[in-house]
Amino acid sequence: MNNPQVIDVLVVGAGPSGSALAIDLVRRGLDVRIVDRSPHAFDGSRAKGVQPRSLEVLEDLGALNAVLAGGGLYPKLGLHAGPFAVPWKMFPHKEWTPDVPYPNTWLIPQFRTDRALHARLGELGRGIEFGRELTELTQDQDSVTAKVAGADGVEEIVARYVVGADGGSSVVRKQLDIGFAGTTDESDRVLIVDASVSGLSRDRWHMWPGLGGKLIGACPLPGSDMFQWMIRLTPDEEPPQEIGAIVDRIHSHTRNRHIQLHDIHWKSVFRPNIRLAESYGRGRVFLAGDAAHVHTPAGAQGLNTGIQDGYNLGWKLGQVLAGADPALLHTYEAERQPIAAGVLGLSTEKWGGIAKLDPSSMKRGKDEQQLALTYYGGPLAPADGDSTGTLRVGDRAPDSELFGADGAGTRLFDLFRGPDFAAIAYGPGAARDLERLAWPSAGAQLKRVTIGAAADGSPVFSDPANTLQRAYGLTGDTLLLIRPDGYIGHIATRDFLTTTQTAVRAMTP
């Protein structure tokens, strides 16, 4: 054993949820370690869809360029019926708009998403400690002690907070003795195979439906010769292991003997767990991602919900470590658990529809894209607050196109970028009170964005095409406070200074 120094946060699990959280914490200047029991980064394609809201999060965290470079747009479905293949548009292609910069779900194998996040963490001076497994957790009023086993023995890590992002079989959740309510259908299994393939066009996500829920799908993975195969097994079927047996299984279902698999890069048997943690933490320990909720694969929701868990929790940990009321951390579960419950319902409905060959279950729309998720009515977004023509407190803050005093164009998201809060003053009255708004020196700082003219009459940012006015539904003087995770923390259409200052106190030291 060692005589450890106390760090700020220990993150257990280096998948997308834990890695996104670690990035957010490190950029806040916190002392963070991230450990993972696997010997190396994940190698499979498993969760391959990154939703528009998650793309915005990844942009803010500095990992978006690598994710965009490692993926592409989803192709149309090719629904095979005998010798015919019917094209089916699963994802309606949308054009960029000023308020939604990334309107389309991005197809990228999970191993590339993981590596993009790990590379960004490396740029910030932190590495993943692979091959290190949590074995025990104890906590008191001030800290958490974690015993972590690795090749060099057992180390005690003492942290002010611990976050378990260690997957559906989470050791952290089990150490906390938190229930994981839901079901696992052992008879409903899917063999997932990443393989190099010939004899199959790469311009379609191929699906061969069958009676009784039988299904084989093959989705081309961008930037490679690989497909992700999803082979739904019958209840008593032994999953084929060798490449020849897998090819035989594909041939018997598809009746297409031109398809050949040349190399298997990764494979796994998936069981659709549908589970939600009864609590998102206990004391100084929290759960995120699959440790808190597991979903069916339908709709590409699990990875995205996990990344956004970390994005919600990161700024709150940073604020409390800087001196904010610890009650702020109670809002993590209050905001994120209902989101996960809704996502579980959505993905379960889609999965059941696929089994019944319901075409509508293959459609993807705004519910899956997670742009409309809101914390309205939660502890930081009371339902009795002000609203605009389009937005309420707790809604996602849209992007827009603005121009600076020098005439140069900029995106509102570029002004928001980073670990801080932002405030938008629209109109002279709001601008005057924004200049007077007091902000604490500790914790996340405040970026002030004035539209029109500052209180002294000097121009700041302009909205000549009214992209901000339309997206934010502004009809008169308005002051908006934007949280570090890009959601609206307060709207004031009158009494700007007093009401905003009250909202600020709940979220700052």
C-alpha cells in the first residue's frame, strides 16, 4: 500500500461516458485520474451512432474533428426480400441551419469515438490507466478511498469524489449496493461481428428480415472494408464461433453465397438489457453511462445518453469543488434519471417493433437526436419561471450566427465554448443589468454576450439575419443565463438583475 495524496475526482471506466467526464473535469483544472480494468482501449464497433446533441457536446470538449474524420452519414437501408432490395431512408438527411449546426446522426464505430476522446484527454495532459481494476470503495464525510489492483499490486487512491462509468456490470454500483431494476431476456440474443467483407455493396445498411423476429443486418463502417453484422439468434441457438460457421449462418439466412467474410476484428453476443439504477449515487460516489442505465441497441441512445451524463455531472462537480453548495450535486440524478427512463422506453419500443417487422421502428427522428431533451420542471429549471416565444428554462440553448463590432462573423457556440457559464443580453435594459451582474471569482466564470449595444452605447455583437432572435424567440429585452453544459439556466424578461442573481446563487460558490 501507499500513502496517497487526495485527488479531486477518480473516474472508473474509460468508455465514452467516463472519458467525456474526465475531459470536462481536467479542463476545469481539477486533479483527475481515470482507470479502466481492460488491458487496452475497446476494439469493437458496438455503439456506432453519435446523435446531433452529442456532436455539439463533443465539439465543446474538443473531440469533434476526430469524430467527424472517423465516420460518415448513415447510408439508406437496403431491405432484402428474396432477390430484391428495397431502399428505405432510415435517417432523413437534414441541412445545416444556424440554430442546429450538426443535424444528422453520425455513423462511427465506437472504438474510434473512444480513441478520439482518449486523444483529447492526452492533449490535456492526462492518460488512461488501463489494466487497473477497482476492488473496494469506502467513504466518509470528506473523501472516498478506492482500492485499485494492477500489475504492480494494489494501490489506495483517495479522492474527494468518485464516478463509476464502468459499464452495465459496474463494480462501483455493486460496491454501493444500488439496485439495477429491469430485465435481461436471455432468450433474445444478437451476435455482433466486425468483419472485412466482400460480395456486398457498401452503399446500403443491409437488412434481411425473417419471420418470428429473425433478422440479419450488415452496416458498412466508414473508412474501412468492415461491416458490423447483427445476427439475431434463435432462443436455443449456440452462437457460431469460427468464421466458416458464421459465414454459413449468413448464407443460410440471406441466400446470398457471394457474401464472404475475410477477417473478424471483433465479436460479441449481446443480450438486450433494459435496466435503470435505482439511484445515481450515494454520498461522494456517482454513476454515469451504462453503470446507471442500459438499453437495447435500437435508436443509438446508450452511448449518447452516457456522454451527456458526464457533461451534466462535470460542471457540477467542478462548482462544488470550488465552493458551491453540495446540494447542486443532488440535481444530477434529478435531471438525468428521468432522461434515461424516457430513453429506455423509446429504445425498447423500437427494438420490439423491429422484432415484429414494423417499418416505423426503423425510422429515426427528433426523439432519437436528443436535441429536444429538456430539464424543464427540474430543480434548476422551475416551471414558474419566465420563458420566451420558443424556449423555457432547462431547454437546450440553440446556436446562431452573429457578427462582431469588426464585422467578422462568429457562431454563438464559439462564444460559449469552454467550461464556463454564458449570459446573453438582448436589448439595452438587459445589457445594462448584465454589466452590473456580480459573479464569484471561484469556479466557472461568466462569458457576457451583448446583442445590439452595450449600456454605454458601444456595439458588441449584432444579429442582422435575426438568427438568434428567431431561435430564442425574443420579442423584447431579455437576459438569458446559459449553463456550462449548454442548457438554459435562467430567463429574465423583466427584473433582470434580481432574478438572475438569485438563479446564479444556486449554481456558483
